[in-house]
Amino acid sequence: MARCSACGRIMLGGIRIDGYRYCTQRCRKSHALISVSDMIEPDVINAFATQIHSGPCPKCKGSGPVDIHKHYQIWSALVMTRWSSRSQVSCRRCALKSQAGGLVSTLLLGWWGFPWGLIFTPVQICRNITAMVRPPNPAAPSDSLKRLAKLQLASRVSSPASPRQP
């Protein structure tokens, strides 16, 4: 199975550009940044990811380790159901708060749609619980954090220099 070069989702088909594959037009728009990011040395990426990992939490400003954590939600009303997976860069404590919030809102609001609410609510509940009990390794940056660091470095390289103020 192929994965989107931007978001990493598994996909069939997609949009192909210069050997990269994208699942949507939104992901395709990041092609220039992704192609620049592939030119950055792995040692530079790892050093920057380690700097993010050992730095303060962007949400609470507390101590790390900082990594990418996911939380999942679902909301349903009769025949309409909306589910989401969200990632955040934060410390473990902030991640647990978001995951617990996603779990509670899913428990309260997920069941009310037919048929998808009844089907996907248990899935999102299990995904939240799994994310809560299996966090990223606190000793080293995850692959997701390294991918984020790579894209942040690429955006710094590819953005034009800001004009100097007199």
C-alpha cells in the first residue's frame, strides 16, 4: 500500500508528482516543502528533533519530553457522524488531558448516529485508550516528531529572508 508523502495516510491512487504521492490537493500543496526537506541531512534533522523533544512543552511551557501525541473524537446526531484524529506537539501531561477530553466527548456524543456512530464510537474509544497507555518513547524523538522537525527546517530554508528593520 502506498502512503501519502505529506500526511502518511494509506491510499490507493492519489496525485503523483516527481515520484511523490499525495492523497488530496491539500497535501499536494506541500510538495515544494517536502522536496526541499529531502535535501536536509539526517543528522541535522535528528539534532533539531532532539532539541524539540528536550525543550519545554509548547502548550503548558512545562518540562518535556515533548513529542507528537494523538487524540480521537467522534460526534453523532441521527444520520450524521463526524470523526477526527488530531495530533499535537506537547508533553505527556498535556497529551493525557487532550486524550481524556477526546475519550469523554466520544463517550457522550459518539453513539447518537446510525449506523456510523454505533460502529466508529468503540473504535475511537479504543484508539484514545491505546494512545493513553502507549505514549511515544520518552527517551528519544518519535518518527512523527522527526518528520515534523524535517518540515520545519525545510520551511525555514525555503522561506524568503525577512527584510531588515532600520
